[in-house]
Amino acid sequence: MSTARTNTTIAALKAKIDKTRKAIELRKSYLEPLEKEHEEAKLRVNKATEDKKRILKNHAARMRGMKNSKQNFQRQLQNKRQNGTTSQNEKFHAQIEAKRKETRERRDEFLKLKAKAQTGSVQTNRDAMSCGICLENYDNDEKLPKVLDCGHTICLVCLDSLEKSNGHLVSCPFCREKCSTRNCPTNLLTLNK
């Protein structure tokens, strides 16, 4: 090969190398921000992982604390029950349960009276002749027996006091059903005793 041709080939190769080098540098310039972004993303992921571990560790500690508190509370409650000591809250619940029992007994008594009234044998029962709220006997004046929409009977005085505190729509003191106090009929069956 001739020298001129060799020089031309060398020059062409050098130009090609320069062109390739420039292309590589251009690609590197594109990759540098991406590499920085990738490194920042790695740092964020590592920080998030550490935060997650810290949060889980704190959560586990809180859960252990709550579990210990629950066990302590259960032990204290068990000790109170064994020692016979009760708090005001427990006394309150005991009173509520006693009232519920009394209400159930009264309701059962009422249902028996209602059944007897339907059969006509209630006239011998003295309890049906008095108001279930004030426990006074019915009469043809102030203690006139009035029947609510739910079927329960109370005297006119008690009905008026319920009406004053609640308006014309009252809750029955026996079954808690909402009843209108307008045009309550008189319980003639009770009056005829």
C-alpha cells in the first residue's frame, strides 16, 4: 500500500474514532443526570426503608405497651371482682340491670293482665285498677284511665305530666313506643270494675 493511501485510511479511522468518541460523550452527558437521579432514588428508597423499620419498631413497642396495659387492667378488674370491690360504674350497671329485671317483671304482669282483660277475668284483679306510674287508683275525675296508642293505660294526671315535658308525642313509660297524646280514649273496662 502506498503511503498516501495509508495516511488517508488512518485519517478516516481517526475521524471515525473522533466521531464515536463524541457520540459516547454525548450519551454520557445524557446518562449523567439519570445516574444522579438513580442515586437520589436509591437514597430515598433507603431512607423510606429505614423510616418503615423505625415506624414498625415504634408500632410494635406501642402494641406491647397496649397489651401490657390490657393485661394490667384485666388483672385489676379480676382482683376487684375477687375482693368484692366495685366501682361507681359497676354499681351503675348493677342498678340498670335491677331496673331491667323489674321492668321485665312488670311487663310480664302487664301481659298477663292484658290476656285476662281480653278474656274478661281482669275484674277480680286489684292491680289493674291503679296507674302503673303513680300507683294510685283510677277514678272518674283526675285519675281517669287513658289508653295510649301502644295499649298501655295510665292516669290522666300522669299523661298530662308526660305531655308537658315531651309535647304531644311521648314515649310510653312501659314499652318506650312513641305515642300521640291527642284523643287518647278512656279505658272503660278499668272504670267498670
